Amino acid sequence: MDTKPAKSAIFRFKWFALVMLLLALAPFFLSDFRLNLFGKFLTFAIVALGIDLIWGYAGILSLGHGVYFGLGAYCMGAYLKLQAEDLPDFMSWSGLTELPRFWKPFYHAWFALPMTLLIPMLFALLVGFPTFRARIKGVYFSILTQALALIFVTLFIGQQPYTGGTNGITNLQSIFGFSLAEPATMRGLYAVTVLMLGIAYLLCHWLTHTQLGKVLVAIRDGENRLRFLGYNPALFKVLIFAISAGLAGLAGALFVPQVGIISPSMMGILPSVEMAIWVAVGGRGTLKGAVIGAVLVNAAKSYFSENFPELWLYFLGVLFISFVLLFPQGIMGFWRKGRFKWMTSILRWRETRFARSSSPNGLPRKYH
Amino acid sequence: MGIETLLSQIFNGLSLSSVLLLVGLGLSITFGIMGVINFAHGEFLMVGAYVVYVLQGLFNKFYGHGAAGLSFLISLPLSFFVAALLGFLLEKVLIRFLYGRPYEGILATWGCSLILQQAARNIFGANNVDVTSPKWLAGGVEAMPGLQLPYNRLFILALTTLCVVGIYLYLYRTAQGRRMRAVMQNRDMSACLGIRTRKVDTFTFALGSGLAGIAGCAVSLLGSIGPSTGQNYIIDAFMVVVLGGTGRLAGTIAGALVMGVLNPVFELISTSSMGKVILFILVILFLQGKPQGLFSLKTRALD
Amino acid sequence: MLKVKSRTFILSIFIIAVVVSVGSVWINAARSAEKEPIKVGILHSLSGTMSISEVAVKDGELLAIEEINARGGVLGRKIAPIIEDGASDWPTFAEKAKKLIMKDKVAVVFGCWTSASRKAVLPVFEKYDHLLFYPVQYEGLEASKNIIYTGATANQQIMPGVTWLLKNGHKKFYLLGSDYVFPRTCNLIVKAQLKAEGGTLVGEEYTPLGHTEYSTVISKIKAAKPDVVFNSLNGDSNVAFFKQLRSAGITAKDIPTMSVSIAEDEIRGIGAENMLDHLAVWNYFMNMETPENKKFVAAYKARYGKDRVTDDPIEANYFGVYLWAKAVEKAGTPDPLKVRAAVRGLKFKAPEGEVTVDPTNNHVWKIVQVGKVKPDGQFDIIWSSGKPVAPDPFPSLVSNKIVLEPGKIVDRKK
């Protein structure tokens, strides 16, 4: 395809352009409430893109991405809160009379907005560098990231004077002078989210189609072989982990003005696991899948919980399990390979595809 | 700090270790041996706790309220079997498709945990339920003035010891246990030598789940019995297993001891919230230096 | 063959789930074609950690709605509740509140439990200028024009409780709470009160929500030797704390505790024997002797089962529904703006006695009582304020603000 770049570029991106167009037209046929909800799903899609980069491409499953989402969201929340009040209400009722020093820069948009990306990325570097250098991987890494999520939730809840405790940061009024109560502002935020999602998608697409993308896949499929070839996998992993964290932070920053609240409950283990599930449902290793998965799972969650407030967890649980069993490659995998064979294969379930003596990528399972 | 505070802290540490060990033991077996991380482990624990509750309700109905002690004793093996049966079914229906795919294992078992929690909520109500502790576990030994060692904590210590010894004997002194270890060390070779690895897998998963059931009995003495009971313990159990290193009984014991003894210490010198934060940070830092945990199988493999 | 079976089994579960869901939506749609009822929203956590408490409150609301419907509804129209699950997650509460207001166009919402969930939905209710009935005792420092607070504020629960303890010889306080906003703010008030009324603070401890290991906290309490533990733990932690306190050999005779988040419904999960003779302060207890309460308890048990109990927050939202209905009749319309105006100053004979909505701050005048746990899990009422106490959401001990009218809060003049 690379031999005919001019034609193929248009060809390759026609779906992208079509979807972007549809998203841009959504405000005309969705009610304000649904549009707001959909905007929220699209911010989740940005997180899913980031998770897909590290999980689908590099084979690292982070179950603590809520932390990076939350860090970005808290930076944005701090900025918006300071627009509403000079001294945030939770500080005054926690006994603070003056704004803490580290809160002060968040008064300025030029500081707060870049921080929504930089703080999650820096923190990801800080966590990722030693961890990947120590060659912690697989489920060990997943559990570590989970512990980290727990630490962050406990810390943010415990430091009520500085973070707002369990309540989080809420009661936000305006963004850049536009009232958050105005439907027009909401539509504007939706448009920004669509734009950011588009940029994030193109960025990820570009990343995965460069040499870097090939190295990532190599890390997933045979890290040691890569190491023997003279690459240092840790550096690539740290880099991609930081980018992924930055995307989560961006999503968090877009989430706050649309939903109007950020609290530690968005940083915890549950939302973090859910984030991974969006990607699994959509299809790992395909960027389209990540976006589709995030939107679909959240739409299903809203739909079920609105219609069956007492039973919706069953639907969600069954949905996840059936996806893992029936569509191991997610929606995209099904779309690509299985859509014709699926009905026949469902009747002739062959376990051999996942024979337990071999790992999913065909390499020998570990020998102790 | 008086001597009795120090002594009671040591006892608290040991007691917490025993709870963690009991919860972590089953998880370590399923996780370490099979490479499947079972998010629904906490819910098996919850099932065990509900078994205590249901059995006590039945006993109260048929034998009056005096039989709490007897019903608790019976619920120990019963909860093991109920949880093991549930584990067996789960393995047959779901887990066996997920070997070699640990990530999917996480997500699918997480789905199970959602379903089991909601099921508990629908069957038993969203409220916590109450279990009367047996009479013979009320009170405690007055070790010295101002220091009472509660019988129920001593009982859990003994129960944990019993379970650990039992598992040790099983793994190292029986043919079945030897097969289990063989599969753990080299699945393909064991299969070549005629071990029916699938049978071993199913059995191992049921055993680990059953141990969670016993742990559920134990924690019903100390804490709440409700739909979220399992969630309160699961992360600690993960940390025990990861810290201890997988696949070794000694590792899990050491992991539980370290977490259990250090947690009260940090809690004492700071606050309960910060104590846990400090402990988890230390564990993470430790694992940076020794990713395999305290104990691990010696291996020449790279992956 | 088993393999094929299990796969088709899973597939059939999936298909059944889809069919059931589509089917019942269809049925719901068909049902709504009847005579036009007044839609009201009910927003509580039916899943997640907070469902422990909130499910029972939802039941109380539904009971009140059924009773009102049974006698003909309001303004000749039936009340149709729309239930949403906040899932113990605050952003979800905000989302569902928006859905109830914008999509379902409900006339009022009854809901929330934690302060965090209330804070999360508050901007939504203010943005759309709507109406929420909030049923739980809370820390105060709020008086929105869009919320009717039917639970107690600090000076109707915490402060009288502390005063009562100090008067009865409990001078040394140990403050224990879950690590979130209500306990921390509540303890700020308690500390200010101790300073003002001559008590001492010997220790303060916060544990994470869902904490299960209390041996170290109990050691700390033992070492501090308090006269009383003022307990604002929430949820599962209470069960662990009281079970472990008792097994450490500490009874209410040695160190009594006064709890502000444990009512009859929570005692069912803790076990009365573990809480025997410990104290709690509330506005309502299940074994109050008013005729309204006897009727309420009987109706609740008849509807939900003999072993169910009523408690303060359940009662607060039960009479909240009645207050709302009365306000609708007074206003002659379910329009939230008109109802909001009509509800101010309204009186109602609730199970706890007569309650009045304070016209200046939207809180409710309530009686205050201290109870002692009996072996059957009920409370022995050992003290009562006798008459309803005026709500003061901004106590002068911790705040320099004053409420002029709901939503209008200014600095107190020196």
C-alpha cells in the first residue's frame, strides 16, 4: 500500500472521515442530555485508545489507568474550581483559610491545561521506568498498577483539605467564561471532544504505523528476541506507557467540564478494570476497536442501568464473559475474520485455538 | 508505649497475618499454579461467609438458638465444599477456556465477580447479615492486665495453621499433590508423562476456591457478611500473593507475615489510611528490586 | 460434546438477556399509555458499597408512594416512580440526575445518601432549577434552594449528642470515623464543641471506607482511655469495629460509644449482641410510641416482610414523599418551582412527631433523641429533646455564615 501513497491515504482514511463527519453531525439529531452523555463516552474512547496502545500493541495490561485519567481530571477540576471560587468550598470547611501554594498556579489556564497532559505523563514515567527496567510484566504488572490505583484513591480521599476528599471537586460554574449550564457550552465541549478524539486517533494511527509500532508488537510477541536483537524494550515500554497516560489525562480533562465532577471514585480499581474491558470488547490491537468498544460498553451500561436499575449488573457481567468466550478478538476481530465462519464455529467450538500448552501468540508457554 | 501495647501489636500482626494467609492461600494456589488470576476469589470468600449465615438460620429454626457453636463447626467443611463446587463449575464453564490467556482471565472472572455480588444482593438483600459467634469463641485469654487475646482470633490462627499444614501435606506427601506440582512446574512434560492435566486443573481450581470458602467462615467472625465482603479483602490478597512470589507455599506464608505484621505497625505510627498507603508503596518499591517476590521457583527461563 | 454444550449455553444466556431486555422495554412503553401520572425520580445506589443503606430508603419511598396512590394519588393523578441506580459512584449520580430531569421530566427527585452524591447532583439541580428531597442526616454547611433536607443537620444530631454526653459525665472523647467528608466535618464541629463546653479530645482516627481490621485502632483506643468513643464510621466498617471491640473484651460498660451512622437497619448486620448498651443519637427510632409511627412500622413490615426494620433515614424520606405530596396539593400543580415555594413552612405529622420545613433554610424542624441498644436490636430511648429543634445548617461554632433564605448565604455580621 505504501507504494501508492497519494491514493491510498484517501482510501485509508475514508472511514475515518465518514465517522468524524457523523460525530460532528450528532448534535443535530441527539437531545442535549444524550449529546452530553455521548460526549462523555467519547472521552472514554480517548482513554481506550491509550490503553489499546499499551495493551493491544505492546502487550502490557494496566489495571490502574484510572489514576492517569484522574490526575488529568483533577488538574482540570482545580482550574475550573478556581474560576468559580477564590477559595474552594471544601478547603474552607476543612479548616484551610488560604489557598495551598501548589494550587495557586492552577488559577491560570496556560499552566493548568498543559498540566492535564504533563502530570499524568510524568507520573507514568516515574512509575514505568523502574518497573519496566526491573522487567516486571504480565499479570504482576497489572496487579502493581492496581495497587497503585488503590494507593491514589486512599490518598486523595484522605487529603480532604487539598483534594476535596470523597466528594472530589464539584460545583463547577464556567469554562473560559462560558457558563457550564448553557447547552451551547455543552455542544462546544462536545465539538472539542470530537476534535481531540480525532487527533488522538490520528496520533495513535501514526505511532502504530511507524517503526515504533513494529517494535511495540515485537515486545508483545517476543520481548526476549527483541532484546537479543539489541533493542532495549524497557525504553519503548516507558515511552508508550507515558503516551498512553497522557491520553488518559487528556480524556480526564475533557470529562470534567462535561460531567461537572471529578472524584476519587473515577480513579479506583473498578473504573480502571472497566477501561480495559472497553478495549477487550472492541478488539485489542485495533484502534477502531478501542473506540467502538468504549462507546458500545458505556452505551450498554447506560441503557441497561436505565431500564433495569436492579438487574443491570447481571447484563454487564454476562456481556463481558460472553465477549471473552465468544469473541476473543473483540468486535473488530469478529468483523475481520469471523463474521462468516462464526455461526458455524459456534457449533463446532474448537478449543485447540487456545490450546493450553501454547500462548495466544503461538510462542511456547513458559518453562520453569 | 507500654509493654502490653507492644505485645498486643505483635499479636494483632500475627492475627492479621493469619487472616491474610487464609485468604491468600487459595488465591495463590489458583493464581500461582495455573497462571489464572481469579478476580472472583473474593466472591468465593463471600459465598463461604453466607454459608455460615444460612446454616445458622437453619439450625436456629430446627434446634433453637443454642446451636450456634455446632452450626459454625459444621459450616467450616460445608463452606469449603460449597465454594469448591462453585469453583468446579466455574472452571468447567469458563476458566478452562482461558488458560494461557491471563488477561482475558482477569476480565472474565471480573464479570463473574459482578454477577456473584449482584446475586448475593438479590438473594440475601443488600444489607449485611448477622451471624452470632459461637459461645465458645466469645471472650478471650487474659494474657496480662490490659491485654486480652480474643478466642476468635486464636481460633483463626489455629485454623490457618491447620489449613497450611493440610495443604503442605497434600502437596508434598500425596501422589495427587505431586501431580499438581508437576503440572505447575512443567505442564507439557507432565502431560507427556501421562498426567491428566485438565483434571488436575479443575481439581486445583476447586481446591483454591474451597479454601476461599473456609476463609469466608473465618472472616465472618471478625467482619461484615454482605455482598461487598469479598471486595474488602481481595486487593490485600493479591498483594500477599505477589509479594510472596507465586507457586511456593513458603512465599505466600512469608508474604502474609510481612504484610500482616507491618500493617499494624504503620497504622500505629501514622493513621489507618496512611498505614495502608505506606505499606503498599513499600511493597511496590520492594518488587522493583525483586520482581519475583520473596520466594520464587528457581528457573532458567527468561519469560 | 460438553464443549459444544457450554458454548451454546453461554450463547443462549446472552440471547435470553437481550430478549428479556427488549421485551420489558416494550412492556414499559405499553404501560405508559395509561392516564397521565405524575412522574417522580428515585435515585439511590442499588449496587456497590452504598446499597447496604440505600436500598431500604428506596423501599420507604416506594411505600409512601404506594400509600398515596392507594388513596387516590395527588390532585387526582397517580404518582409514577422512576427508579435509577447511582451505583455508589458520584459521577453516575450526576448522570442519572440529569437523565431524570431532562429525559424523564420528573416533577421531583427523592434520593442520595452520602454527602458526596448530594454534592455531585447539586449543580445539576441548580442548573435546571429543579427539586431534590434529601433524606439523610449530614454535616450541614449547605442550604440550597433546590434541596429540601428532611434529615438532621449538625445541630439536630451531632451537637445535642455531644452536649448530652458531656452533661452525663463523659468528658474524654475519642473520635473515630470513616475517611470521608461527613465524619471529618462532623468531627470539626465536635472538636469546636468540646473546646466550648469543656470536654477533652484524647484521640482521633479515620479509617478507609471498607476497612476491616480494627485491632490496632482498638489498641489505640485502649491506650487513650477515653470516656466515650464518638463513632462516625460508615457501612461495613461498623460491623468489623463492633465485632472486634467486643472480642477484645471491651463492653459498653468499659467504654461506651455513641454512633451517628448506625440505625436499626445497620444493627441487623452488626448483631445486637455486639452493640449491646452502646448509644446512638437520631431523630427517629423504630419503637417510638406515636400513632403515626405504629401505622408506619406496621405498613412497612406488611409490605416488605416481618423481619424488616424502619429507621431514621427511611422515615425521613417516607415523610419527605408525604411532604412533597402535601405541597403539590397546596400549590395545585406538580411544577417544581411552585412546589418548592409551597413546601416552605409546611407542617406534617410524621412518624417522629410533627415536622416543619423551615422557610429560611429548607431544613426540617426535628425532635432529637438518644437511644441505647437493647438485646433485640431496638433502641431504648433514654433522652429526648421533647420538642422539635430548629435546624441551623451553619452553626456559629464552625461557620461565620448565615442563611437569609434558601440559596442566599451571607457572612454573619460582626
